[in-house]
Amino acid sequence: MDENFAEETESESAVVQPNTNVSISKDLLMKIGVGALSLVVVLGLIFVVLGNRSDSRISDAVASCGYEDSSGITMAEDGQTLLFDGRGDEDYTGADFSDVECLLTSLEAPSTIYQQMLRTSSLMGLQNANWDGISVSWSYHPNSSLFATFKIGE
């Protein structure tokens, strides 16, 4: 019986196994490698270019309202932040309180934010609101009027 077992094992091992070795030329491998590297570089450049584009909504709102050279309205160098310094009872310069309404409208802020600003008193402290990737914080005092900071991305 052991002899039969040995014969069966030999006959089973005599079965021809398929050749699993696939030969790929070095030229083809180089082309695949260069193609993959090129794809990675192109995708990286796309992410860098898109990532560096800044949101221009605040600067667009300033331009739309015609406030580029207005007293009390200052854009930060990055174009992502706007400081609104209103003219109060004791100020000689500054933006009109009503100017903030044009900015909010141009930024497509909910009308409730302007209404909140109108109702803010000096006792309320710093107020905050957010919409569509824009944040605004503000305070009010009759002597110095409205002070607001608009920021994109917060």
C-alpha cells in the first residue's frame, strides 16, 4: 500500500504547473514608473494651486460697496480679514454705521446679523456670528460706534 501511495504522489507531482513567471521589460517598467511619478507631480501641483487660492468675498464686498479708500474700513494684507471701525460721538474719522449694512448684504449675510448689530449695546460686550465660512465679531459703544472684525474661514 505504501508503494501505491508513493506512485500516486509521484504522478500528482508530475502534473505540469503553469508558468507563473511573467517577464516585463525594463523599458515598460520605466514607462510605468515615469507615468506614475508624473501623475503624482500633477496632482500635487493641482492641490498646491487650489490650496493657495484665497477667498475674495470680503475684498469683493468692499469693492462692491465702493469702500476701498473709506476711513474706518481696513483690509488685512491677506485679504481674508476686514476691520470696520465706525465713527462714534467722540471720533473725527471712521466709517458710518450704515456702511456695515452694505458689507453684510454684499457678503450675503443673514439679515438677522445686521438686526443684532443694531440692537447691540455697550453693556453686551463682544458679539459673534457665523455664516457660510465667514465670521464676524463686533462691539458697540456710543463714543466709538461699531467696531467689527470680519474673517473668512473661521
